[in-house]
Amino acid sequence: MDNKTLSIVSYITIIGWLIAYVMGKDKMDSLLRYHLKQSLGLGLVSLAFSISLNIVASIVPALSFLGIIGYAIIVLWVIGIINAANGEMKPVPFIGKAFEDKFSFIG
């Protein structure tokens, strides 16, 4: 797979991220490195949001409607995939800038 395809795959669950990281480790370019950071950051935000929402909903069941915000995270995933497919290094809206200089182990 080329780096553009691996950039797209990196957004598809943690397994896709691992596949993209392992397969692209030797031939990593700036596009793949950028999208690996963006997708990992988005995945961590998604996980943190899910855990915190479950805690809040178990304490105050009336707030379980906040789960609809999860759809916004799905939209961010799609935007990231579109950016990767177009070969653009644009951050994911709202949270992407925070992950541009993080995760130094990626490269």
C-alpha cells in the first residue's frame, strides 16, 4: 500500500491505525506521519469522551442524551478520511491542531 492509502486506513479503528503504522514504518513520509498523529489524537479524544459520557450517564441518567455528541466525532473521522484521501495535511476541526506536534514516537 502507498502512504496515501495508509493515511486513510489509519482512521479506521485502532486496528487500522496499527496496520498503517506497522506497514508504513519504513517508508513513512510527512503525509502519513501527519495523519497517523491526527487519527491517534482523534481516537484518544473519542475514547475519553466515551468513558466520561458513560460515567456521567450512570450518575445522572437524564443526561444520557449527550450521547448525540458522539455523532460529531464521527463527522470528524469522515473529515480526516477525506483530508487523507485528498493528500491534504489539514487538521481535523476543533481538536486537530492540538495533535500536530504530539506523539513524537511516530516520527
